[in-house]
Amino acid sequence: MTQITLQNTQTRQKEVLEPIKSGEVSMYVCGPTVYDRAHLGNARPVIIFDTLFRLLRHVYGEDKVTYVRNFTDVDDKINARAAQTGQSIREITDGTIGLYLDDMDAVGAMHPTHMPRATEYIQPMVDMSADLIEKGFAYEAKGHVLFAVESYADYGKFSGRSIDDMIAGSRVEVAPYKRNPMDFVLWKPSDADTPGWDSPWGKGRPGWHIECSAMAHELLGESFDIHGGGNDLMFPHHENEIAQSKCVGHEFANIWIHNEMLQVEGKKMSKSLGNFFTVRDLLDQGVPGEVIRFVMLSTHYRKPMDWTETKRAEAERTLRGWHAKIEGVTAADAPNADVIEALADDLNTHKAIQALHDIARNGDPAVLKRSAQLLGLLSDEMDDWVAPSFGGGLDHEKIMDVESWLRSARNAAKLSGDFSEVDRLRSDARDAGLEVQMGKDTVELKPTSAFDADRLHSIKRGEA
């Protein structure tokens, strides 16, 4: 059996995955708060952990892997959106979950084994909070239940912070009923306008952190193999999950995996910078979901991911070429060993894609198809965006040559001021039935229904 190693955030080292239950693997990943569409950064952990899910299923068997990803459907942001729009909370959460799944389907993510909603597990959250009070790790104050961080000696160990550092460097809710500013809410009171459930402390609703601990316990038990999420969740969310779970006697997760954040053209994605967009924004702009997935997987999950127009164009060209190679081909029975080895080594998708490039150049198209499918690429369900074959067949290498000539001609024209060669090549490409897209740093040619292979091959590079 393939040995899988993963970087464990908790121990700061790479460890061999040794399932708690021999031959079976369990994984929990923090899901979205469902009040708005998923932005591009939200898609990164979905794609990463979907790829790990695929690897685990390949190694252990499809029925031997349990993957849980939750929906937080009770939250103050949801309440605010309801007040803003006049919709009911259920309408907002149901609608947003549907949109989220549509977008994640579009980037090739399989549905997890379980997708629990927080509102379906309120009683386990109440029970866990009561247990923490009974054991002396939490207290009730003015309708709130708060976890007392000083009662847990290892608080801060996971994220590598002291309580004093956390207070100094974090936005903490200052409240007179807190014994320590870092004490976090397990349960809070609800008024007549906010969702609430009965509890020993009155009508109220859960805090964020208790949700994942309760759902993970209910679906995976007192201990499970892998817990994942973005590194922005390490503190306070995962730190708090560990504290409250350990204090009720649960071993919780053995291996913790965190992906780095996403940037756009080298900058943090931000509405103020004008570089913020959702997955649906890209899809509506004509960027195929498979291309989004390819770009995401081209960078190792523990490195910052920089979404650029250049990477998008390169990914689309690569995938078009690969789809052409596998047209009409049945996938091989087994993936390439180098691809499996790369993924088994801390989910090194960057190295796996390099191996796919090698197979595309020199290998069997059937093996290319099966190996790419291990990364969620080249599936029959995701090829509807690729232009069909036209008379004479598509020659992607020739198309890429013309793209290269156009780029070189444009670079030379910027220096000389003479754009005649750029205009000639662009005109010849259009005559051959190619759509010409020229961005600031990119040139891309896309076949249209008017594609003419003979005209394509008649295009020549101008004299240097």
C-alpha cells in the first residue's frame, strides 16, 4: 500500500499517515459560513482537500474514507444579511448552500461523505458546553457560556502563542462578564429577532468554535485522522476547537493540515484593491472550472497561491492540449506511479502536474487521462468547455507557436513603434478561424467554429 506523508501543523513536521482504524481514514475540514457566494480564496481549501480525498480513496478504497465538511448556518453575518434583505434566515442559508455547491461542482470538487449543517447539531453543542462547565473548564455569565482559557494549560500551544501575546495581537471582545479577555463564547443569548434554541442558560445559539467540535465528534467519534482548513483558521478557531475538545476528553484530530492563502497578481485579494472576485465571477467571465482547478493545484498547498492572468492562460492552453491528446481515449486502469508518489509526499500537486506534463509529451494518453483524474482533471464531466475537433484536426503545438510569434512581435513593436508584424500575424490568425485575445502580458489564440487547419499551417513567422 502507498505510504502517505503529510505535514502536521501540530508537530511542525512531516508524518506518515497511520489511520486510527486500520485500513480506514477519517477527515474533517471546516466549511463555509453560508451568507454569500464563495470567493476565489474559499475555493482553494475545497480543491486541495478534494484532491487529498481522491488520493485517500485511491489508496484505501472509496468506501474506506469518510470526509466531513460542514456548513455554518447560524451566525451573526447571516442574521445581518437577513435583516438587510428581508429574507428569512433559512431562505438565505438554503440558497447560499445551493450556490456554493454549484460553484464547487464547477471546479470539480466531489461532495464529501457528510455535509452537516450546524443547526442540525445544536443539542450536541449544548451537551458539550454543559460538560465543560461541569468539568470546570467553562462558566456561565449573563446567559453566556464561556470557555476559561486559563483552565487549559496547553492553550496557545497549537498556534505557538502565549495568552498575553494573543491579547496584545488580537481583536478580542471586551465584556465585563468575562474572567479573561481571551475567554471565548460557547453559547450566547438570543433576542426575539435572532435564531435561538432552548438550553439550561435560556434561549440562545452556539458560538462558532463549538460547532466544529460537536459535529466532528458526532460524525467521526472522539478521535479521527485528519483535520484541515486554511491557515487563517489556526487561531483562534482551531486553537479553540482543540481546547474545548481535549477538555471534554476527546483526543480529536491526529494530523492537522493547513493551506496557505491566495493572492491576486501578487497582492492580497481585497475589495478595496479592486481584485476581489468570486468563483462565479470567473465562471461567468468564461474561465472554465477545470482551469481554475489546474491553476490552484499548480502551487503546493503550503505556499501562497498567486492567481494571475498569465497562469490562467497557460493553464487553459495546457488543458486544451491534454484534452486533444486524450480525445476518444479510455482511461487506463491505474495512474502513473510518479503522479501517485508526488501526491503521497505531502500532497505535492505541483510535482504531480510536472509528471503529467512528462506523460503528455512522451507517454500513453490513457495513462495521462487516468493520472490527471486523480487530481480531478480531464474528467469526462469537465470537458464541455473544450472546443471540439474541427476539419483537419487541431494542432495545438502550431497554435502555441503562433502565440509565441505574436508575443515576440509585440515586444519588438513596443521598442520600435512598428506594429505591422503584429497586425499581420493577428490578421492571419483570425483568417485561420482563431479568436485572438491579447492582454497586457498575454497572448491567447482560441479555435472557433470557423477554424481552418490549412490556413493555420500557412502562417509563417516574419523575418527577424
